[in-house]
Amino acid sequence: MKSSRRYALACVLVCALLGAGRVEPAASQSKPEGEMRWALYVTLPPLWFDPGEVVGVITPFWVLYALHDALVKPMPGNLMAPSLAESWTVSADQRVYEFKLREGVQFHNGDPFTAEDVKFSFLRAKGAKLLRENVREVAIVDPYRVRFHLREPWPDFMTFYGTLATAAGWIVPKNYIERVGDDGFKKHPIGLGPYKFVSQSPGIELVMEAFEGYWRKVPQVKRLVYKSVPEATTRMAMLKKGEVDVAYLLDAPMAEEVRRTPTLKLAFSGGIGVFFLDFFDQWDPRSPWHDRRVRLAASYAVDRRTLSEAETLGASKPTGNIVPRTFEFALPIEPDPYDPVKSKQLLAEAGYPNGFDAGDLHAYPPYVSTTEAVGGYLAAVGIRTRVRTMERAAFFSAWATKKLRGVCMCVNALYGNAASRMSEWVPSSGAYAYGADPDIETLYKQQALETDRRRRSVMLHRIQQLLHERTRFAPIWDYTWPSGVGPRVAEPALMLINPYPWSAPLEEVRLKKN
């Protein structure tokens, strides 16, 4: 990211208000009107109402972009846009970051936003492990100025604090949480975002209403409703009936139907998630997956282009890297070819001429059909798996506690650059890493402290090359998926932030005027 490079190289920098910062006065904006409804493909757990609970996943930002706000965050045209922080400076030795906070901002309950909330939010963020390891102290200079003192220069501080790599920079109200507790906050969250919490029906819907005191601009839509609709056929039916205005994640045949329907609009979004096979048992010397030839055979077995056509109308582009090509420090790697003959040859060389029983093939919720298709490709070359599905919360719990075995058709959608993208999967400290190679582990630690961009780029490229050569993962595609947009919508705000494949910023969504 260009912004992060500037901050790492300059002696002292001031980030002025750009793009998302300067807006027209609220008094000149019209009152919010109408109700806009989304059909989501997963249930909304109360954990997603709390930025402090976000660990290694991007989907909670569906809610965070509505209810909450950050010091710095991705916005249209600026992936590190000043928000609750008007500006920030970096010391000459790159060890101190000082943020000047926006004054006069209030939480939805009227509490003032101050530096106390910034420090409190950082210290309680569960997904901020790397940040806390590198930050020596968070010092409050005055109510509207806060300093982060690093243990040593760390070029990725803003990548982890100012993007969606973590939610440590998303601010919660210290006084309110200390009064109601963490559980009380999840029942009735209070934030600084463009929308305030109205109600929730667990597993069914979340209702939010425009916060007309939002500092950036008054939202245009009065009420937003998120409906949890796990079945794609139901999402499509609701869209056709006008029960929802945006239906996320449609199957290919449904997407074709949307394309044929004059009153509906087909929208593609993506750019952040990479689908890949993660071989959990590769670290066990007794497992067939310990042999690199077996892992490579699995990769050769998958027809990525045909799979993309069947699942996403060809929108998802095959890849050979878990780091998207557009990320800073990404190494472009071509996908392994579809070659079932070579796949069987590799299996025979590894001692499995008749294939083998490979155990579970875990489906990352809700991508069951893709996982089943991958299972079919593996079976065709003799790698016999059992597709296993789990409810989303149970899957993530088992994944993070290292209880899954076999193989996973997983998704990595961590924001930032190549280093942040790999942070939860490649080093042994990662939340979803089941093992690590010592030489890659050493390289990863070294690059994290390298302030020379050229040398750091060489290190990160080497890590990605080694992951490819060893078939640590079997990347499948850069995921792009179809959604349906109803006739009432003037602006669904899909991909206004690129990459971010869902509606955001939510103060920009608009309904057509009657």
C-alpha cells in the first residue's frame, strides 16, 4: 500500500484529511429516509457487534462499518483514510506514532469520544496480538492526542492498525463498557458509526437506524436491516419478491436468472478472499499429506477454471498464491495446471498407486458446493475424502483450537499486504497455523523488522516462493462472487472500497427517489 510505504520511509509525516475527511456540513444534507434490506449468507453472531472480538476474519466488518468507526480505515479512494484521527505523525526513529483525534465527536449514547477510548479499545482487542507484541506503551498526551510507542521500528504498524487486518483501531466506549460489561455491550452495542443499534433477533436479523450526528455525513437511508438467510434459494426468492434489496452470494444459475430479469441487477464483487486447500496433517510424519508429492497431486487434480465457471460464472481467477496479486509485496505465482494424469503419477511415486483414504475435507462455511466439487476432483485421482460441514461458529472454534484434521477448503481474506495476509497462517504463532517451517519462520520474523523496503520485499517474495515450492497450501482462486440488487436501489455501495466486497461505507448506500 502506498500509504504504508510513505509512513515507513519518511522521518516525520503528517497525514492531512483526504477524500473521506472533508465533507459538506450536516445542516446542508437531507434527512435520511426509507429502509434498505440485505439478505446475508451467514448468521450474525453477537460477537460481531464488538470490535474487540475480531480475530483473523473480515466478515465482522459488515457490522463494524455500520455501528462503529476507526481512527484510520479503508474508504473509497484511500485504503488508509483518516477518520476519527484527523492526522498522525511518525517520529524520525519510526518508534512513535502520534494521532490527533477529531474533537466534538460523540458516541450514540452522547458520551464524548476521547483518547481514553482509543487506549481502552486497543488493550481489549483480541485480534491485536502482533500489535501488542510490538507496542511498548499507549500514552495519552491529552484528551485528543494519543501516542503509540513501539519497542523497535516496525514497518507494518499502520497495516495492522489502520486497515482491516485487525479491528484494534475501531473504537468502543470505555465508560459504557465498564458500566454494562462485555456481555451487556454485545446485547446493546454503542458506537461511533453512521448507524446505531435498534434491535436484534439472534440468528434472524439486525436492525439499525441512521445516526444523524455522524461526523462524516448524515446517512441517506433511515433504516438498515440485515437478514440472516443461509439458503441461497431463499435469498433469491426474497430478492425477486422485493423482501430484500440486496442478496449477497448467489449460486451461478441464480446469477444467470438475475441477469435475465430486467428489474434486477447482477453485481460482482471480490478482490480480497483466496480459496485454498490447507493440509492440516502435513505436519504429521505418519500422514500421506506429509509427502509434498501428495499435496501437489491434490493441487493438480483440481480444474480451477471449470470450477470457477460452475460456481462464479468464471469471475474467480485461478491463482498460485494465497496473497492476492494486488497486495503490496505480493509475488505473482501462476496456478498449478489441471493435470489428473500427473496427479496420479505423483501419487504412485509417493507409494499410493491406488490412491488413499484421506479423511475429512472440511468446508469453510458457507462454501459447501465448492468443497463438494473439489472433493469430486480429488476422488477422480484416488484421493478419497469425506466432505464435512459445520456451523460457522463451531468451525471457527475448532479451526482456531487446532482440532480439525485432514484437509480444508479454506478461505483467507486478511487485509493489508503480503505480511499481514500470511500472519495468521504461515508463522507458528498464527491463529490458524497448524505448523511451520523453521526457515520460513525465521524469514517471517526478520522481514517484520526490516525497514528497508527493497530488502523486505526480497524476504517476503522468498517466503511466498518457498510456500509454493513446498506446496504448503494449494491455492485455488482469487474469489469474486455474484450478488443480486433489487429495483429500489440507487447505490448498493458494493466495491466502493476496493478491495472490500460488501456494501460500504454504509452512509453512501442510497434508495431511488419515488
